[in-house]
Amino acid sequence: VTEPAADAGQEALGPGREFDVIRALLARWSGVARGVGDDGAVLDIPAGSRLVASIDTSVEGVHFRRDWLTVHEIGYRSTASALSDLAAMAARPLGILLALSIPADALDDAPALGDGVGQAARDAGCAIVGGDTTRGDRLALTVAVLGHASAPVRRSGARPGDRVYVTGRLGAAAAAVAALARGETPPAALRERFAHPVPRIAEAQWLAAHGVSAMIDISDGLVSELRHLAAASGVAITVELEQVPVAGDVRPAAAAVSGEEYELLVTSPRELDAASFFRVFALPLTDIGRVGDGAGGVVTTTHQGERVDPGAGYDHFSP
Ligand SMILES: [Mg+2]
């Protein structure tokens, strides 16, 4: 949010009640909004580090529904998912820029939405450094994230012989969405994982410091991300579904195609100390497979040694 009187607000939304949205957001973000009030944010990058940038759009009816999530949760998730892309690069967050498109019937929700964005930013120790607000026919948030990394970890570094690890437990997000789609209330623990995914920023620093060769975050589902990583690295990957850590009683095959998990998937040339990782983060780090030298991008899933197809990859639900 730049200076409220500038293009952040008045022209786009007009004076009066709509302009109050900008003021309300800035008031909610006291302490976390930093460097606003000029035409652009000015950020310092530590010497020797590189700038890492990513942008994510969340649109009502495509990425979220207001009858499934509170606006606070919508603000939180949109920001957390954008920050997860910084984690995937082993970057430390520098700042968030938010572009908010807001329909007339959601103007009253703007403070709660802003609180959700603010919570995700605070949790990640990241400032909100700029933004823009406009009227729209549906709620949409575009979150740009800026970070820095002295040694960004890419998708392309996996090599034959590497082990494949995943953080956390998978499957809660898809299970929660499936329950909501059936008109049911998801179990509280699954719904919480869906509503409040945690960008694994500190965990990514640990993994990078322990020499992982490639990293990606799980937004489209484990199998789908494995394909991205295997293609970028020019390797084949085999994953043992019975090793995949699941949330609740989710089946491993369902967990393997559950999207919007925002856990980290890494490859490592050495065995990683999962017990030590768990002591630091209270989060499992699980060896689920191996990198092979087959055709690049090919991912094989097995269960008890038998090849199985965990099903189609994840797509955003149809509104
Ligand atoms: Mg990603």
C-alpha cells in the first residue's frame, strides 16, 4: 500500500467508503507495513545475496470460495502460498506487495482480509512494502513476494542416486476440499491444514544448509511436483507410496495428488538427519524415494514394490 492519496486508492476506488478500505488496511498493518508512503519500496539486499521474486494470484471461484473459507483465511492462504515459493528457493523473505481487487459486497470484509495477509506476513517475519487496491466484480488477491538468497536452490539440481525427501504430512488439503465439496464439515485438523498452510521458510534454510540438490514446494500435488523437478533435472524419480507421510487417515495415493500442501520436496545426495530436523521444527522429514537415470521427467510410483498410478494430477476445483 503506497501513499493512500496516490494511485493506491482514490482513482481506483473513489472517495468515501471505498477509500476507507486503504486506511483500514494500513491501520491493521501497523508494525508489519514498512517503507510505504513513497512511490516505490526501497529494499536492501545483503551483500552477496541475490534477489528472488515470485507472484501468485488467487481468484474467487477459481482458487477459493467465500463459503468455504473466512476472508481472514483467504488473506492468510494467498499470502502464505506466495511465501512458500520463496521457501522453495531457500530464500529469506524481504517484502510482500499486495494487489487487491474487491467487489462492493466484500468491502466490509477488507479489514479481516487484511488481517489474514498481515498474519501470514508477521508469521514469516516479512514486511508488507507496497500494494494497490481496485474495485472488481469478484474478490482477487495478487501477492508478489521478494526475498534474498546467497545460494538459491533450484529444481534442476537432482542427480541419479539422490534420495527424495518431503516435509510434513500430505493429503489434508485435498481431503478438506473433498469434504467441503460434498457439503460436509471436514475434520478440524484437516481443515486447519487447508486453511492455514505454513510456508516452510526456516525449514528450507536448514535443508539448503545440509546440501540438498534440488527443491520445490508442493502446490499442485506431490506427483506433479516430482515431474516438474525430474524434468528440470533431466532425471527419473521413483517414489514408494507406502513411505509417503499422510495426514490423518488419508490414503497415500490420495496424499500423493493432494495440491496446495505447501510442504517442501527435496533431493539430497546424502542421507538427511530427519531426527535432528524433527527436533528443530517438530515436523517430519521423510525419505520417500530415489532419483534414477531414466528418461527425464518420468516419475514412477510404487506400492509394496508394485507399480501403481495414484491418479490424475491436481487441478484447482471448478467453481
Ligand atoms: Mg512453487
